[in-house]
Amino acid sequence: MTVAVACVAVVLVASVVNALQGKPVVTTEGVVDYAAPPSSLEAAVQQANSIVIGTVAHGRTQQQLGVEPPSTRVVYTITVAQVLRRHPQLMQPTFDLYRYGGDTDAGDHIIRRVQRGLPRFIAGHQYLTLLSWNPVLQGFEPQYGPNSVFELFPDGRVETSGQAAYAKAQTARPGAALVADISRVIGQ
């Protein structure tokens, strides 16, 4: 399960990648302790709070101050294309998806925190995500980390960095088949 830390203040910081290109970047990898993925796609679908297909509009860094080191997240704004499972907190036509990581200005350099095993989302790309509502962040996160994120390509391919058997199996199938299976499990 994702470890949540209560913080004194939350500061939104616009993405600093372009503005701070002149500074050296030190990249650190973090391991996020998500709930263990279930053994099947059906179980993962049943346990997800919401399931959405959407396109990444952009990402920004959010830092939670009052803890050392500051808790850093990338908050991606997702434009909803299709909702397979609704959640009362899911806003449309866009919602925010929180991921571990982000860029922090350390004065003479940038600290870039990335999540091991789950590449950053790419603006303009479409993803199917199994989501979990995080009440501390007041936002959505991938339910099982990389095992909850499926990139859907225009040519029908599916890619995921997930290592669970059900996640890896999706890369051999068309995206439409993945959506049909999820819809079947949900009863749509």
C-alpha cells in the first residue's frame, strides 16, 4: 500500500524542466510500495476504485513541505476519453493523477526523483489506468503502480512496464481486447 505522509503545507510548483535547463540534474530512483498486484486482470479490475482511458495533457511537480526530504509527486492532468468505472471524485473532462517523483530545485542543481519500474507519462499519449483514490492526497494514483498502467497506441498495441503476469499478457493483445475484457468484468 502506498505510504502516505501528512504534511504541514502543500506547495504547487510548475514544471521546472524547461525553466531550469541550465542547471545539472541529479536523478534518484525511488521504490514505491504499492499493494501487491492480484493474480489476474479480473481481480485487479474488481479492486480498482476507478478505471479510465485518457490522454496526458501535461504534468507538474507538487512538493509537500514539512518532511525531509520533501515528498515530491508529479501530478499529471489527464483528459478523459472513456470512463470504464466511475468514482464520485472523478472529475471530467480532466482529472489529476498523482505519481511519485518530480523535479526539485536544490539551488545549484535539480533533483529529479523517478519511480523505479514506471516510466514518466508522455504528454499526448493515451493510457488505460486502474486507479486508487488516495484520501491524503485527495487524488488518484495507479492502483498497483506499473501493473495498473497500460499505454494504448493508435495502431492498437498495448505496452506496460508492469511485471505481474496479467499485465505482461496484455502486450501480446490489441488494446480493444483489453478494453473489452475490462468492460466484461465490470458488466458493461
